[in-house]
Amino acid sequence: MQLHQLKIFVCAADSGSLSAAARALGLAQSSLTRSLRQLELAVGATLMQRGVTGVVLTDAGHALLAHARQIIDGVQRAEEDVRQRSGENGGQVRIACSAVPAQAVLSHSVAMMRRNFPEVQLQISASVYPAVMSLFRASAIDFAVGPVPTEGLGGDYQSEVILRSRFVPVVRLGHPLATRTRLADLENLAWVAAGPTTGPGDACQRAFSIANRPTPVMAARSETVETAIHLISRSDWACFIPEPLALDAAKRSIISLVPILEPLPELEVSLFRPSKRILTPAAQALYSAIRSSSRSLHSSISTD
């Protein structure tokens, strides 16, 4: 089994077509087909079959694909690691980042990293838990910044909380209940749930549970806070969103924060990655910069 064969295999699997893979790699299709056949002989199994719409992976092909991605990614990161330690400052850093840390610390952290690695290309995914876990399994990101479940991620991952905030209720400008101070006054509204259905807890359900009130009707669910804000600004619905994002939208006169006096659920933002993941110097520089920027932000808030 050779690295170039694995690269051809992954490209063919991603393209779904041998001809498309050959074009993408700049190879003759006969050469590509020969390399795939040699790979199948090396592993002792048929990896893909031609179908009406292109190539289809066999069970063995699916199994090898996950390993192939990790091997290719590991080789690429090893090469970047050595080059960066030898004085080169190129390569890639790939992360997933949720909305709150993206707003609060990401730009400053990237600037810190680029002082030493000005040519590094940064790739940012907006995926959050649980979708981000599939990116880790595919070796598609180095680390992630965002909320994690209360019970944690298990021993295969390391994580640390770097930011804490609150979820706050928001409504459109001029909403008749915009100045209420009790959640009981809002429980008959239709609500928008912001975030994945299987993420680290539903803020609306948690808030009303803390207040010993029944969970209100959920009129809609938005995968992103940005879409939820858009819906709220043009309806009589309400939504819980992280306070930094709510304050930013309120400053732009898009929505109003409802001044609830009761305790509200917290949002914890963590830095996390697989425990065995070895970061390149550039990735480690960004990881450390995000941690440092978060501490500085916490200190400035505490001082204020």
C-alpha cells in the first residue's frame, strides 16, 4: 500500500467517478485504474464497483476510506510540522469555531498567530457539536472552539473552558413584551430554538426549567444564531441567544434584549481536540493565542 495509491483512492471516492478523479489529479484514466487495482491487490479486497452513476464503495472501501484520510492527513501534518520547525511558515491550520468565540477572540488570535506564520492558510468551519465530531473523525480539522455537552466528550478528547456567558431572551424592536422582567410573562410567546437539536442543551428549555415554568411552544428551530435573529427581527416570536451576540445585534438596532431579572442559563465555550492529535507549530500557535485572548478578555471584563 503506497501513499499515492491512497490519494488516488480518496479522490475517486470523493469524486464518485474515475474519469472525474483522473481529471482532478491530471492522470490518464488507465493509470488511475491501474493504481486502484494495485491497491485492491495490496489490501486483498475489492474497494469500489462501477455503477450506473459512477463508482460505489464496497464495505471494505468505506472502511479503508476513513483510514486513508487519516494517513494522508497525518503525512501532510508531519511534513508541515517539520518544515515549520525548520523555518518555513506556510501550511494550513483548520479549525471549527462557533459564533461567540468568532466574535470575541478569533480575529485577535489569528493576528497573533500570523506574526510568526504569515503564510499559513486558515480554514474555518462554522460547525458546532455534534456535527464537529464528524470533522474530527475525518481528520478535517485540527481543533475546535465552541460549546460541548455538560457530560464532556470522553477520554479520547481534551477540552478546557475558555469563555463563559449567558443566554438571554430577545424579541423584535417595539415588541409589546420587550420590557418585561419575568419569564412567566413570555411563556405564551412562540419561540425559536437556535442551534443543533442534539447540541449541548436547549437554552429555552433550561431557562424555563430554572424558573420552574412550563417549556413554551417552539415555533421553529434554526441551525444558526444569525438566522434566528433574522426571524425574530421580523416576527413576534422570541429566542434565547448568547449575550455577546444579542448585545451586538441590539447595538445595530436589530432586536431588543428582554431585561429578565431571574437566573438565566450559562453558555460555556471550550477549546477541544482529540487527545492524541499532534498540532503543528502553527496550529499550536493559534490554539495558544485563542486561550491567551480568552484569558485577557475575561480579565478585562472582571476589571470592568
